[in-house]
Amino acid sequence: RKEVEQDPGPFNVPEGATVAFNCTYSNSASQSFFWYRQDCRKEPKLLMSVYSSGNEDGRFTAQLNRASQYISLLIRDSKLSDSATYLCVVSRAGNTPLVFGKGTRLSVIA
Amino acid sequence: DVKVTQSSRYLVKRTGEKVFLECVQDMDHENMFWYRQDPGLGLRLIYFSYDVKMKEKGDIPEGYSVSREKKERFSLILESASTNQTSMYLCASSWMAGDEQYFGPGTRLTVT
């Protein structure tokens, strides 16, 4: 099983739609979880951290299910500007680097 | 705001040349990382450093070396560039290795 797995997409959705991405991870000892956003030909940027209790930032909601080892990102009321690749990121145990998923591509269409 | 800068946005080199990519961060982060990103393969870790003069191999260190003489600067060296090293190179930094990482803008390297 890969350390972090994401559906590569692309997800093509109309403006205003709600879209959800899932990500699974293999290391049950992982402690930190993030969603990053990467625009075409740009660097990844932190979108939000994912906490055990779930967290929300405007139209974005992230949830963590430790028992099933998956993380989700929900985007409500999609905007054209949400078009990007979304990377699921998970820590390994100990003081070791993060593991990045390959990303899920989202295209929001007018 | 954390700022990570990279020496070049675009670079074209010839096969066999020695290539230096430099990265500087201004947040006093302990950890620095070099990745390459290729279509369909995602981000792959080349090397990382958790302290000055310390380095650790990542997942794909072959053909690369690194140098960290000062805390804020982490250099990636391609000793003899090859065409299969044509890629986007991204530098990042963080407080602890498992903390969120801040990325530089990337260097798109083409080896001909």
C-alpha cells in the first residue's frame, strides 16, 4: 500500500457545486495532516491543517478518520479560482519529513 | 510571512555540466528540503537537512548532492547533469521535519 493515496482526478465541476476529495494513508503512527493547494506551474501552498476534531475555514472543511486512516477535504460553493491540484500530506513517525500525495486535480467550470 | 527564495526560476544547462541550485529561507527554520516534481510522479524528496552541515538522503538522492554551510541556505548540486534530471526543483523549509513546509517558487531546469 502506498504511503499516501489520492484519486488523481480530474474532477470537473460547475461553479457553485460541492466537491469532496478523499485521501488514505498507510502509517497508523502519523500525527500531522495537511491539505496543500498547487496552482499550475506554481509551488504548493498550505491550504489547511487537519485536526482530529475536524476543522473548517470558510468554504473548506477538512476531516480526519484515524480508525480508517483517511482524510477528506470538502469544498462548498466552488469558485473558478478553486481550480488547482490539491495535495494530501501526512507526517511519518518521529522527526522525519512529510509524505506528499500525488494530488487531485480540480477544474471548476463556468 | 515565511519567505523561501530560489536562485533561478528557469535554467537551461548542457549534459555533463555541474549545476548549482540555491535556496534561502528567512524564518530561522531548522529543516530544509529539496524535491523534484514531474508530471504523474508527484513530489519526490531528494535530500533534506535538519541542521547546519547535516544532511539526509531522501527517496531519490542518486545523481545529486547537497550543501548546508549556513542555517538559512541549502544548495542542491547536480555533479554532472543528465537529460533525465530535467524537472521542476522545489525547495522547502520547516521548523520540525513533521511540521508544515513552506516552499520556494521552484526552478524549472532543462538539461539538453
